[in-house]
Amino acid sequence: MEFDHILIRFGEMALKGKNRKHFERQLLENVQFRLGEFRRAKVKKTRGRMYVLLNGEDAEEVMKACQQVFGIYSLSFAIHTENELEKLKEAVLSAVQAENGARTFKISAKRADKSFPLTSEDLNPALGGHILKNTEGLSVDVHHPDVELKVEIRHEGAYVTSKDYPGAGGFPVGTTGKAMIMLSGGIDSPVAGYLTMKRGVEIEAVHFYSPPYTNERAKQKVLDIAQELSRYGKRIKVHIVPFTAIQQKIHKDIPDSYGMTITRRMMLKITEKVARQQGALAITTGESLGQVASQTMESMNTINEVTDYPVIRPLVTMDKLEIINIAEKIDTYDISIRPYEDCCTIFVPKEPKTKPNREKTVAIEQSVDFSGYIEEAVGNIETIHINGKSEGRKQESFADLF
Ligand code: ATP
Ligand code: MG
């Protein structure tokens, strides 16, 4: 017998009532979405659990994919069999033999289907005895076994599982609302997106680009990052905002030392507009306190002044190395370090204010009328749909959305 299923256990068990139904339905949808490339695999939901029927798909690969889905607490390979003692014996033996290197084991049988004639107390020695008779070098250890074989007798048949694998934790993406992430193509913002999704938040992305100062490949980088992020949840819309005119205007009419601060304020203002239009209730950024001039306490205070939207900054207290570790784990790092210029690096002033004064910034900004520029930028947004698979990107103009 071979492992023919993967058992999925949910996290955050405190959820109750209606929330729980929503949580489970969304998780099912997300697992199905993630397993889209494994065409033969089927996902089934039973009370409080989910099973993936492998149907010949590669067990290890499907396990890896499931481990990326938020809202899953732990997973195990499982053998599904009929509620029949001889079949159960065969299943536990196969399961323990698959655990190379295990020297001790324990059987934990549970009878959810009470019509099954043998109790757990009958099953444990019967199944354990069968293993001892048919293997060499294995012994029972009920306190600290190398492998615990769980046998669950359910109405629809029995499941035998062994080792627990960790799930990604968090909540299923789509259960706690939507946020607009400012996605730059750097190392940090993709990680911020990932961590926001972990808490069940669906994300859409805004990216500012400045042609001809930034090229198509810089844009492609952001789309490739969104592609990686969409593996962890749902489809992602990327709103590409043409930012050249605003940057040129700032460069021309704003004192150099305030250029960076006001650029960031414009970005945040526009992001809030897009968030509002798309029904997102928060903005996420990859800012980390003290990392660069725009991320000092004074800068954050002054930049944040333009919006009353909650700004989620998952990286605010993290060190660069911690962030890089996550970026590597989620496969965005190699994309982020591709050497294309970002719109901000090009216009970056020689000596940006690291401690901008809030009132002074507002006064300087008010001396220039940006409203037409902002409208123009928002009106010319190009929206690209990233669907989690490598093919099939749909493009639409922003105007189609409203
Ligand atoms: P990152 O690695 O995410 O680019 P960073 O360390 O380069 O961050 P900044 O350039 O100060 O830091 O950017 C801070 C945050 O502002 C970014 O994490 C991102 O959320 C947002 N941001 C910066 N540039 C852009 C851009 N071109 N488009 C959209 N968002 C941006
Ligand atoms: Mg950057």
C-alpha cells in the first residue's frame, strides 16, 4: 500500500460559527487553486479536515505545494483503506516501512465510526503486533516514539497517517479583507506582501514606474514577483502607475532635499486612491525602521500624513538579514536582485532630508499644484492580472474597472 492522500489540519482553531464556515470554504478554494497544476489531485472536505486524493500525482510535490497555503496548521501523508482489520494491518505496516530510520513506534487508533466492532484498545495491540511480527529492529515506545501511526476509523473508511509536517500557519488568504501593497521590485516589499497574506489578507499591488527612465524589464520584475506571491494565495491584480510626470515636476519645482519625502507622499496618496477604488481597507509597504532616509521615524511621520488609511508595515522591526532569509524562502530574492533601476533610484536627490519637518513639507508641497498630475497618473493606470500560473496574464485598462 502507498500513501494515496494528504491529510490537511487547519490552524487557528478558535474560530467559531459563521467565521469557521467562511474560513473552511476559502481554504478549500485556495488549496484547489494552489494544486491547479496537479490536474489529477482532488481535494475533499470533511468535518474539520481536508484530504487531498493524490490520484497518481507526486506525493512529495503535492505536499510541498500544500505547505505553502496559509491557514493550514499541519499535514501528513495518509493511506486510505476500508474499515477492515486485515486492510488496516497492511496499511500500518506500509506506513511504518515508509519511515526510514525509525526504530520505535506507537499506534494511536481512534474510532470516530462507532459501528466498527473493534475499540481503540483492541486495535492498538492488534495492529502493533502485526508490525512487530513483520519487521526487524522495531519496537514499541508509547512515550517518545520515532513515529506515531495514527489510525482513524471514520464513516467513509479509515485513514492511517504517520509524521506531521508543518503547514504555513496563518489564515486562508481572502478571509480577513483586502490590502493594497506598494510593490517596488526591491527585496523588502515582496516579503511584506507575503507576511500580510499570511494573516489572511488578499492583496492587490500598486507599482510606480517612470518610463523612459525605467525600462520594461523593471516592470517585468514586479510582475514576476507578483507571480511568486500569487502562489501563496489568490490571483493578484497589479496596477502599474505612470509616475514620470510627477517625478519630473518634483525634480523641477521642489527643493532637492524635500524631493524624496514629497515623492513618497505622492505615491502614498495615489495608492490610497487606488485602494479606495478597489475596496481595499489598508495599505501595505516594505518599510523597515531606520533602513534608509525615507524610513526614519520623522520620515514615516511626515509621509504618513497624507492618508488616514491604516498602513501595515510587517517588516518595521526586522533586520535586513531576517528579511532576506524570508525573501529566499519564498523565492522572490533572486528576482529582486536583478539589476534594473527603480523609479526612485533615478531621481534620488544627493542629500535627502532624513528628518523632514511635517509642517514645512506640507507648506512646500502646497506651493505646487499636483492635483492634475495625480489625476492624470490614476487615469492612466494599466492593470495586469496575475493568475498564479506561468501562462495567462490578462491586461485591462484601469478605466474598464469602474
Ligand atoms: P524595497 O526593497 O521594498 O524596494 P527599500 O528598502 O528599497 O524597499 P524604499 O525604496 O524606501 O525601501 O521603499 C520603501 C517602500 O516604499 C517599499 O518597500 C515599497 O513598499 C514602497 N515603494 C518604493 N518604491 C516603489 C515603487 N516604485 N512602486 C511601488 N512601491 C514602492
Ligand atoms: Mg526599493
